[in-house]
Amino acid sequence: MATFISLVSFTDQGIRNVKDSPDRFVAFKAMAEQLGLSVKAAYWTVGNHDMVLIVEGPEDAATTLLLKVGTLGNVRTQTLRGYSEQEFRGLLGGLR
């Protein structure tokens, strides 16, 4: 399973409806599960980003999920592929 770390920022529309954010997250989580993804963590934050999400699952499903969420217009995301220590060690093994 691949791990994805998304930095989420509210759009103008998203911040106008910020009170709906917890309910939007519940819908996001349900959508993720329908696509075979698991939401491992979600944090609302202050600073440059408004939320951090950690999701695990197939790469294609994660891309589909983020595209679907983006079309709703409430958030913009920047997503990073995360690697565990063991996964990263495996990648380093190919550097011979």
C-alpha cells in the first residue's frame, strides 16, 4: 500500500463554508473507502495549509480521490508520496 500525505488549503468557497468542513471530511473519508483507500490521519492546521491528510492505498485510487475532491471547489491539495523506512531502504538498494 502506498502512503500519501496531502497538504490541503481552503479555497475562497471552502473558507466561506468552513463550518461544513468536518462534514465534508466525513464525506471525503467515505469516498476514500469506496475507492479502496484508508484515511490514516486528518488534522486541521493553522499556517500555510489548513489541513493535513494521510491516506494509504493504491496510487490510481488516491489520484482519482483527489481529483474528485478538487472538482468540488472547496480545497486545493498538494500531495506527497510518503515512504516508510523499510520502503526507502528498498529503494536505496537499487542504487548500486
